[in-house]
Amino acid sequence: MASLAARNGGSRRDQRPLKKRLADASAPYLYSAPALILIVTVMLVPLVLGISYAFRDIQLLNPFSGGFIGLDHFKTLSQDQNFYRALKNTLWWTGWSVLLQFVFGLILALLLDKPFYGRAIVQALVFLPWAVPSFLAGLNWAWLFNPVVGPIPHWLFALGLMSEPYNILSDPQLSMWGPIIANVWWGIPFFAITLLAALQAIPRDLYEAASIDGAGPVQRFISITLPFLAPTIAITVLLRTVWISNFADLIIVMTNGGPADRSQIVASYIFTQAFKRLDFGYASAIALVLLVLLITYSMLIVVLRQWLLSKD
Amino acid sequence: MASIDIAAIHKSYGIHPVLHGIDLEIKDGEFVVLVGPSGCGKSTLLRMIAGLEAVTDGEIRIDGKRVNDLAPKDRDIAMVFQSYALYPHMSVAKNMSYSLRLRKTAKEKIASVVASAATKLGLDPLMERRPKALSGGQRQRVAMGRAIVREPKAFLFDEPLSNLDARLREQMRAEIKKLHQDLGATSIYVTHDQIEAMTLADRIVAMHGGIIQQVGSPLELYDNPANLFVAGFIGSPGMNFFEGRYLATGDTANFALTGGIVLPLGGTAKLADGSRATLGIRPEHVILGAEGPDTMMATVDLVEPTGFGIIVHLKLGPVAFKAFTLDRRFLGMHGEVAVKLPVPNLHFFNEEGRKV
Ligand SMILES: Nc1ncnc2c1ncn2[C@@H]1O[C@H](COP(=O)(O)OP(=O)(O)OP(=O)(O)O)[C@@H](O)[C@H]1O
Ligand SMILES: [Mg+2]
């Protein structure tokens, strides 16, 4: 019965007038068109426009700019020492920030995993830095490092780590560390909370079985905790790496890339080019390079993940 | 192999007492089964022996040595968990050899011990699999294998078979018994299952409300329960209880049920005349279709064939009780039947619930 009906339906469809057939075929596209148009406008148009800037001479203060200049920006960029320094700084900034955030976040998560009195309150407090707006955190740390209003230089001086209380943000050798420390403080909760959630999902009886099997705390950590955390660690570290390498707020607020571009990362360099020197074309060219680098990195990660999954 | 002494053990979680003074001596090589209703503290006691729970008061000795403050890893005991607690990221072989690797045992020794345990448990073809690729029964075997490779001083089992289906449970039960006969290791086994307790145990420890009710061989507990709790807990279908008053009238006493019916006892018990008491009889001891003196007429409520035998639900006035018989004549029974409660099989419990 059913197949008969379907066959009848099929033969009847062929006999419909052309107009009706066209209308039927296009209906799904017409229904989804508004959403598609919206998505394309919101996502793709700015991206394409931004990319097109990279090949044009766009300077806000120069009314005669705007012409197509091909790869000129990229030629300049390949000789721009500041850009290479910013690239190196980006590695430095991302590497240390992620590493320290992860290590402290993991330690904090392990501590919070043990039951103690008032744990719920402490867990809530740990979230606090995450809730502070990044520019506020940056300002706050900038003041803390400032010997005129902040205590940190005086403490370091008292400990004998500094010959005199000065601002490390104005020291070309050390200025990068100011934003890194602020970033670590700001980003620990992210790792602590995600790792804590993963820790609490580990069945307790595995630890009990391991301790009966003869494992001490360190061996239990290595043979149970780490394998269970590994997927979470991989994902969070990778996501944070992309996020932090793009994250210029703290640097802009605390050092503005200075002194003498010593704490400039690529993202803050783009910001400086675009909004200080108002050279949108050049900024877009740098942004395009950063985009390509991050996409390459992300693809590597995806491939790595696939490989790890297939191995298991 | 070792003996385990448990002396005046108390356990409280915060202010909630769970165990109230447990005394138990387990001899070297003995198989002891802990039974009791849910929440009576069996797992707690087992975990204290393993070192997973702190002892609130009292002393645990393994081989005469006090272990209260010893970490689990230093007690040299093995435990099989209800959930099996297999390491999910390790293969079966790695799971089984984990304890030996931690002890830095020689590679060849590990290989031979694990291989022989695997053969014993029929795990040979599965050694490279992860636990998630195993069936429940296979996981159970791996958990057993992980325990036996170490040749520990004692085995602790916390309801190891309760996640298996009935057929598999029967099979594993026999295997555990065989393993125990082979290894002769001291074992403490927690279970809910009557049959597991009866078939495996050298001695059964019946617990209730954090107190040991009776310790003895399976048949001792079955034939001679020390109190109402043990009488009711051991055996399936459970013992019948009749509450009432004991009336001594010379040589043949009577038992007046609360409902008003008087049972002729045809003998006497060590109870004071007129005292409240409980009379117990196992369903298989109730004689159906009895003749002669001291029989009573009971109403048939329900007949349950189990295949092996027949459980008959009866009513004596308002008092319900059960009889168990192998005689298939009673399958189609209805109406009234003459029953007899033979005196040698009666159990009397005084007002405090103690057997007299
Ligand atoms: N960590 C804990 N904190 C507080 N109370 C607990 C804790 N663990 C167990 N208890 C309580 O101790 C009592 C005994 O628990 P236990 O797990 O020993 O029971 P059990 O005899 O093993 O029961 P079951 O047969 O259901 O496994 C229970 O009343 C339980 O609520
Ligand atoms: Mg239990």
C-alpha cells in the first residue's frame, strides 16, 4: 500500500506545471534566506572588508589614501623589525601566561578538590578575578606596580630583590612581566574551575583501589588523576593559547606596548597601528598574518586531536 | 595469609554512630561472610579493615599487628569493589599488574604471575582490551585477577557479584569458592545474597544496626538463630513468626495467638506461664495435610510454584504465614487445609526477641 502510494505521488509530481515545481523546489531556500542573509552580512562581510583593507592604502588622516596597492603592506611588514619583536613577544607572552595560569590553576583545583570547612565559599571567591573586567584588572595591577601608589616595588625592595623601588613596567627588560603577572592572576580561575570540574568527575573508588594496590599520593596522581584530566587539559590549554595570543587589553592598559615597543605583542601592535597611527591598511595586513598563524595552529590542533582519538 | 582481629571497633561519621563495638576474630585462611540489611555498616567495617575509613575507637590487628594507623597500601590486603573500580585507561593486563609494577617486581615475575591468574580466570584472550570493552562478568573477573596476582594477606569483597545476572552470579560464586579452596586465603565477603552467604561462608557474621547479632557456621545460623533478627534474616522464604502468649498447662503447653486462636504445642518451652513471646517456624517445617492430634485448619490464600517446590500462603484466623513443600499435590489447593507445626522445629523467642 505504502509503496503504491509513493509511486503514484512520484508520477503525479512529474505532471505538475513548471511554475509549481520551481516554487516547490525553491521553498526551502526561500524560508532559510533571511537567516542566511543575516549570517552572511554579520559574519562574512566585515571579514572580507577587513581583508580587503590589507591590500589598500587606508590612512584616516590622509584624504587621498584608499587606493589599491597590492602586496605593498606585506613587503613593508616583512622588513618591520617591530613586527618581528612583537611576534617574539607574542610567543613569550602566550607561553608564560598559559603555563603559569595552568600550573597555578591545577594546584588550586587540587587543593579545592579536598573537602575542608568553608570550601563552598572559597570556591566562589576563586571565581572573583575572572569577574573583574580586564581593563580594570590592568589598571589595578598598573597601580600596584607603580612605586608612587602601589606596594609591590616597596615589598620587592624590602626583600632585597630590587636596588630601589622602581616601576618594572618602565624597565625595557622586565616590562613584559607586568602584564603577564596580571594575566596569570586574571586567568587562574578559568583553569581552576574547569580542572576542578574534571577532577570531581573522577570516580573516588579508583583512588581507593589504587591506594589498596599500593600507590602513594604521587603515584595515584600520575596513574589516575593525570590520565583523567588529560583531555580537559589539552582542550583548555589549546583554547587559552589562541585566546591569550589575541588578548591585548592588559598590555594596552598597563604598558601601551612600551617602553619603546618592548612589551608589544602582535595584537597590541595591530591596535597601535590602527588606533594610534590610524593606519588601518597596515593594521589589517598584520591582522591577516596573525589570523593565518592562528588558523594554522588551530588546524594543527584539530589534526593532533583526531590522531589522538584514532590512536585510542 | 593472616589472621584478622577486630576488637571493640566503633565508628561514627561526625556525630552519627554507625558501628557500636564490633568484636570478631578471623582465623588464618577462613572465609567469613558479613550479612545484614542495607545500612547496617557492613561496608563501613570492611573499609575500615582495608584502611579506607579511619577507626573511631577500638583496634584492628592483621597477623597480630595493630594496623589502625597504617595506610591502605601498607596493609597488604586486596579488595574487590562492587563497582569493580578498574582503571579505565589501562588494558586488562596493565590493570592486573598495576600493584606488582608499583612494587617494582621483576618483569618476568609479573608476566608469569599475571599469565597464570589470567588462565585461572579465563581472561587470556582479553588481556589487551580496555575495561570498557568488557562485559560485566569479564570485568568482575579482571577485578578478581587484580586481587589475586599479589598474593595478599587477605581478600576483602564488597558485594562483588551484585551487578551480575542470576546465572552468572551462580557461576562466579562457584569460582570464588574454588579459588578460595586453591589459595586458602583469609577472606571477608560482604553480601546481600542469602545463597552466597550460605554456600561460601566458613562462618557467617549477621549484623544489624551496627551490632553483630550472631556469628556461626551457616547451618548454625539457620538451625539455631540467636534472636528474632537472625531468624528472620536468614532463609528464603523467611521464617514464620506468630506473636502471642505462652500458656503452660501441665505437660502440653498452648500458645495463644494475638488473634485469639490457641495453638496446641504438644510439648513445652522454657518460658514463664503467661509471658508474651514469639513463636517461629520455617516454612519447610510446616506440615500440610496433616492428620492426628494438634492439627489446625488454615485457609489457603495463594499458591506460588517456584519450580523446585511450592510456596503456600496460609491464614490462621487473621495471622498470615507460609509453608513450603515439594509435594506437587498441593499445587491446585484451595479452601482449607489441615496444618501441623511440629514441636521439635519450633523456635521460641522471649519478649526481648532472644531465643529460648
Ligand atoms: N561518608 C559517610 N558519611 C556519613 N554517613 C555515612 C558515610 N558512609 C556511610 N554512612 C552511613 O553509615 C551507615 C552504614 O553504611 P554502610 O555503607 O556501611 O552500609 P552497608 O551495610 O554496607 O549497606 P549496603 O548493604 O546498602 O551496602 C549508613 O547508615 C550510612 O548512611
Ligand atoms: Mg555496602
